[in-house]
Amino acid sequence: MSRKFWLLIVALLVLMLALEYQMPRRFQWEPTFAHADRHPFGCYVFDSVLSQEMPHGYTVCRKSLSQLALQDTTPRSIVIICSGYKQEYVKVDTLLALAQRGCRILYANSYFDRMICDTLNISCSSQDYFSFKTFMNEVHVRDTIFWMGDTLHYMPTAYLTYRQLISSCLLDTAVSEPLAKIYDEDAVKFAEEHISKDSPYMNVSKESLKLRVADVVALSYPVGKGEIIFVTTPLLMTNYGILDNPAYVHRLMNRLKDLPVVRTEAYMPNYNVAESSPFRELLKRPPLRWALYLVLLGVVLLMGFGARRRQRAIPVEAPPRNYQLDFIRHIGTLQYLKQK
């Protein structure tokens, strides 16, 4: 096989890899909140960032609150991120027992079941399902989240986000402490005093205020030695959310940093599609990984050798002898002898 043929094969492989790398990737916009999901509404980037920033550690597991309560009695911070009705409900008695023990629980959901709302005397507005088609049609429509709580550590701030990422709202009670709101009278007053009228955050109208019955998107509910933080914007706590509004997410998570943080995926279906490949066990171990690489290299070499044109072997035969000169010599000799 000539050297030009091998150079052509290598050039074609490099060209195919370059074209594949330059092609736009097709994102999945379904909210999964999965640890291994690198799509916009997965939590791969979210978990990676928090694992580096939480001073007492950050882990992800699929244990329920009951299992975490039996595993260890030391206080910890627990994060639950889920969305919609297709989930397992969080048991309110286990939730309160962990908070009573001193745990801090951040529960981000677009829908809170009636048992939790009735027990804690909170009210949740109707849920607004996320729709990618609606999101693209209303991509220019923005909403403003005002951080109003924890004034001892943070100044009041406004965050601009997409309206489709705010699933629902809560009504605050006398016991709870609202942390973040959207479009209420206090927020408008704060905006008029601290934000310029030319700022994009000042997109508040009186008509929108009348439509807002519940306005709290983050609520701190103290229970015993701990607290439960209800968040109605779970989509902001994903890869897309932490890249779009990192400061808002960090303010929520900073309330949990004094304890070891555990995020549980027990209340959502197992969407770990990125780890479902049959090669995942081979790639985890270096010897098996190199064996896989050698097999792939052998397949490429076999394809290269098999790409040659195949034909039957042609036997090498001597060309037939030319007897015309001998014939002429014989005829000439006979003529010469006859004339004598």
C-alpha cells in the first residue's frame, strides 16, 4: 500500500473530526436536574461549581430524607431540586424532623403539595409549566427578582431573568422571612430609590402589580434549630441558571455553606443518560480504557487495509517464443542446397 493512500486516509479522518467538532450541538431543554446532565437544565455545571465553593464539602446522592436522617444525626444542609407533578412527594414530617434537629434544607420546586402548604401555612400560586416553545417566543420578556432578605450580610439587589424560569410564587406568613420577591410594593419602592429609571430592571407597571397575588420566590421558614428555604425557581438552580444569574444562586446557597451540603436526587426520575453508556465501566479504569483504545485502533487499521482493491493473483508466464526467424533460416538453407 502506497504512502499516498495512508496520507489520504489520515487527512479524511482529520477532516471528519474537525467537521464533527465544528457542528452545532443539539441541546435538550427538558428539565432533568441530573448530576451528569450537561444540557441547559441539568445540574452538571451547578454541582461542579458548588463542589469547589462549599467550604465543608458538597456531595450528590439518591437517598431520600428518611435515609439521610437514619444515616447520620449530625446537622447538615440538604438541597432538593425538582419540578412538576411527576415526582415523589417529600414527607412533611421528615422534613420538619430534620429541620428541628438543626439541618438547613433548601427545597426548590415549581409545585408544593397541599400537605406541606397546609402544615406550614404557606400558599403557593398556580404552577406555570416550562415550555421551550413559549420560552423562545417570549425570550425578550424579562422578569425582575429583588433580593430583600438577609440584610445583615447582603444589600438589596435586583436580578433580571426570563419570565418562563419563574414557575410560581408564594405568600409569606408572619413566621417566615421572605428572601426574594418579584413586583410587589416594597420592591417597586426599592427600585425607585436605588435603581436608575433607564435601567432594564425598571420594567414595572401598575397593571402587572395587580396581577401579582403572590410575590415571593424564595422564603425562609425557621423550624427549631434549623430552617427550610422554599424556592419556586428551580430552573435557576441548573446549569443555565447558575451561568445566567450566578449571584442570585450563590446568595441562596450561602445560607447553607456553614454545614456540609448534600443534594439528593431521590425525588426525581433517574435521568443520568450521560452515564448509561456500556463503555462507562471501561473508561473508568486505565487498563481497560487503553484496551478499548487499542481495539478501536485495530478496527481503523483493518478498515484501512480492507479498503484496497481486491483481485485474483495473475501468474507470471514467459512470453511465447518467436519461430519466424528460424523458419526463414530453414527455407533459405533448403534453397541454397537445391541450387547446388
